[in-house]
Amino acid sequence: MDIFDIDQALPYLKQNYVLYCLDSKVILYLQDSMIVLYNEQWHSRIKLEDFLTSFLNCHFQLIEQSDSSISKEKDDEYYQWRYHHQ
């Protein structure tokens, strides 16, 4: 599988691809102008500008093309439910 730098990764993110960062071992994709980061232990969202500076020297691999299976509505619904049941 091809390995590429942040300059090559950015166009893939803008085309809704899901990427894997080899250096920090996170899965990432673009959603609502934010970069969503997933790891085994945590997940987070960061601004695109913060992603560009934080992941500047990282290496990426393409995982798959994202589709509508990641639903913001379902995500929000889950976190609302989780918040009320903690």
C-alpha cells in the first residue's frame, strides 16, 4: 500500500477518504471541516489548521473511501445517550 505525507494526504481527506497515520496510529477523516481522529483508546476532533501543524511530519496510508455509513446524527444521538446514562 502506498505511503504518503501530509501534502498528499490532504486531497484524499477532502475527497472523503479515510486515512491511517502510521506514526501516531490513528484513523482519521474529514467531517464538517474538522478532522476526526480515532484510536483504540480515544477519539477526538481537531481543526484542519491544527491537524496540518500537528501531523506535519507524519506518514499516511489510505484505508478506504468513506461513505454515508458514518452518520453525524447517529454519532450525536449516541453521545447524548451516553451523557445521560453516566
